[in-house]
Amino acid sequence: MRTTQTIRSILLIAGVGFLLSGCITVTDNREAIKFYKQGKVEDSLKKYKVAIVDYTQAIKLDTAYSWAYSGRALSEMNYGDYQAALNDFNKAITINPALEEAYTNRGYLRSFEFHDNKSAMEDYNMAIKLDSTDAIAYTDRGAAEIYLGDFQDAVKDCKRALQINPKKEDAYNNLGLIRWSFDDYKGAIEYFNKAIEVDSNYSLAFNNRGKAKYNTEDYTGAIVDFDKAIELDSTYTLAYYNRGLSEMKIVKKEQGCLDLNKAARLGLKRAQDSLNRYCK
């Protein structure tokens, strides 16, 4: 789930937002603000369809309410309607070119769902220009830089994010992935440890740490981490796949095949390939 974690999220509950100039934009439609606030609450409860309805009502009441377009886009993204989310982020930015959170979240959408990291970089750059203290924008720009192979700048951005917010677990996870890319699995594990210290429910970091342990031939330790990732997210396809491979390594073929089968049923093609190879 994607959330807005900056101080602006507090201001948005009241239906206001600070622009770069220091001015405040406010819709004077109290009913629109009411529906906007309801949408924020519903999104935080993961009731994305209900949130979308609330934001839509806010937009009907004030068609220039950029925060409502941005909020609806976030709910649409969390719901999985990525094209609708992109359209709404575009609309929000057209109405309010200084709406920083819309750039940050559109960058995330472009990077992680549309795999367009060059366009994502443009959004993150603009977000940071508008707010140089946004740890989320630095962290996400670091992730895009990893995808683009620009590890040096990725390290700088993630460390800058941690200067702003020492509890930014995603930044630690990104730094772990960078160490991984240089086959420094011990260094990667140290960063994944830090991510988990910050957020003990961070399933991605457990999976990544498990894979790093797998690469150091600590298969038992890897399985413990994959167990935790699956406990936190029962639909975590890669964690089932990775656990299955680890179980194969310690001669638990039956259990390994069950996990590979689970990953395959969840739609992971390589799991089906491994199933055909090891479990026939």
C-alpha cells in the first residue's frame, strides 16, 4: 500500500496544502472538503473503492480541487487501476503544478507499475525541487536510480533520505539492494537488518534478507526469513518461490515442491519452470 508520509498529509485532512510560494490553496466548498476527508480516512483503512467514491464526490462539488484528484489517484493506485491513477495525477498537476506529493506518487507509479524510470526520475526531480526535505522522494528516486544502474547517485539519495528521516525503512532496503548488486551479501544483510529494526512488519525486507542468506548458503536462516515474509503477506509469491528453492537445498523436496506449486498458482512463471524441473 502506498501512503503519503510527510507532514503535508496532516494538512490535507483539513483540505489545505502549502505551495512553494508559501501561499495556501483552499477549496471554499465545505461539502467537498468533507468528502475529501472521508476519502483520506477510507484509504487509510484500505477501503480503496469507498475512498474513490468519496474523492469523486469531492471533485463533482469542486472540479478544480487538485488535492482530491491526487487523493483519488492514490486510492486508484492502491486498488490496482493504474491508468486511472496516472490520469488523475496528471489532472492534479495540471491544476496545481506545485502539488509536490502528486509528483512523488506519480513517479512511484511510473517506476513500479509502468517501469518507466526515466519519466519517474523527472517527477522525483520536480518533487525534490518543490520540497528538498521529502525523504520519500529521495528514497523513491534512489530506487529508480537502482533500476537504471546509477548506484552512486542511488546511494547518495538513500543516505540523504535517512538524514531527513532516520526511520525510512525503504531507504535501508534500497541500500541493501545496492550492496547485493555488488555481491556483498553480508553488507546487504546488515542494511536489511536495519530496515527490519525500523519496521518489524516489512515483508519485503524479510524476503530480501532471506535471499541474501540463501546466497551465503545459510538455507535454514533463509527459510526463517521467508516464513516471516509469508506470515506477514500470505500472497507473497516470491517468498513462496524462494522458500521452495531453499527447502530443496536442505533436502526437503516435498515441502519445497508444495511451495513452488503455491508460487506457480499465484502466477509466477519461473516457479512453474522450477516445478517442472525439480518436482516431476
